[in-house]
Amino acid sequence: QVQLVESGGGLVQAGGSLRLSCASSGRTFSSYRMGWFRQAPGKQRELIASIISGGSTNYAESVKGRFTISRDNAKNTAFLQMNSLKPEDTAVYYCKKLLSNIWGQGTQVTVSS
């Protein structure tokens, strides 16, 4: 069973940056479509960024131009670089192997004003 482990969350001031990592135990990580989701208190979980095996990416409008999703297939890891963070980015962030029900455990990101 593939497992995903996120890291890199924390507390940051508005305007700051964080980089989240999602390490996969899967042997065929390079073929996975990967996504980053977030869930703020009282809100539904939403897909904010995705990347396919070939490297093409998509972003939600709320993070476009500020967040960058990437992957390192040699390290079986996906990343989410978050710049110009805003208080409204505060949420638990999850990575997911798309087209499956495999999620990471989540990592808290808190942006103070």
C-alpha cells in the first residue's frame, strides 16, 4: 500500500514563504498524478494544485502566481512552494495521489497577519 507523508508546515507571517514536501513510498511514483489540497476550519477540502507525470501543472485561482507544485521523481517526492502567503491560506494541507483514495496525514500551515 502506497503511503504519503507530508512535512514542512508551520507558522509564518503574512508575506512569507513555506515549502511543503510529500514523500511517497510507492515504487512507481513517476507515473502518479499528484495533488495538493487544503482544508480551512469550517470549509470544504479543496484542490489547489496538481501535477501529472509529464510535469504539467494546474492551480486554483486563489493560489495561482503564488504557489508552485513540483516533483522530484528520483526522490519520490512532490513539493508545494508557497510564496506571498496570506492569512486566508491558513489551513491543513494534504497531498493526495490523484485517481486514488491515498492521502497524506496533513500538515498545518498558519499565516499570521
